[in-house]
Amino acid sequence: MLDQVFNSPFNIGIETLFQLIVLVAMEAVLTADNAIALAGLAQTLQQPELERRALNIGLGLAYVFRMLLVVGTAWVLQFWQFELAGALYLLWLAGRYFTTKPPDSSQLVQASSHWQIIPLMVLTDLAFSLDSVTTALAISQELWLIMLGGTIGVVLLRFLAGLFLIPPQFV
């Protein structure tokens, strides 16, 4: 009985605590661009109540898909070829950051319903979370720890995206 408790996969030691801190810090850094993109999508609604509702529903669904992405990626990364592809993707992403200019924000289309924006938020979060999922799996092999870090990341994402929704007269 005690053997099962001490050998539990949820046995938290100093190394696990440091990995969680690194995962949360990594999520915080990699979430900033995602928060800006999702807030930009929400702002096309131009109604604060609809913006908040779209963010809440969109991020709730995005969380489900992100956890599915973590599980799927953890399975795929059992093969070294996919690990190599993930590493090359992260290098390409870093290179693209320094070689491309930001998109023009004057071409935003106005949305009339939050149901038009929510699927875009989910897809945007999936696209933007590829780097954090790949990095998290490089930091730790513990799926529950990565999911906990991802959960904290989504909560942080909602907080940051809400900060970017401040009306222009208050800035």
C-alpha cells in the first residue's frame, strides 16, 4: 500500500516543482503573442460584453483542444523523427520572428456575432500553442505536469487577453 503511494506518478519532489516553475514561465512568455491575437479577434465585435463572452467561450473550447494537442503530441513524440521535426519547427519559428514584419492591423473585419469569432479563436490558439506544447514536451516527459502547466497557461492567457481589451479612452 505505501509502495503505491511513494511510487505514484503524482509524487512531487524538488525537480518536479522546478519543472512546473519553468513550464509556467515558458507559458507566460509564449502566451503574450497569443493573447494579443485573441484580443484582436475579440475586439472585432466592438461590444465589451460580446468580447468577454467570446473570450470565455473561445478559450474554454481552446483549452479542450490544447489538452488534446498535448496528448496527441506526447504520443507522436515517441518517434525520434517527430522530435526532430518539432525542434526544426521551433528553430524556424524563431528565425521567422526576426525576418518578417508584423501584419497590418488596418485590415480587420468587423464581426457581428461572437459565434463568428469563437471558431477563429480556437484555431488561432491551436496554431499559437504549437510552440508552447513542443517546448513543454522538451522540458518534461510527465504528461500530468505538462497539462497542469498548460492549464495555468490558459488561465494566464485569458487574463492577458482581457488586459488587451481595455477601451482606447482608458489607455
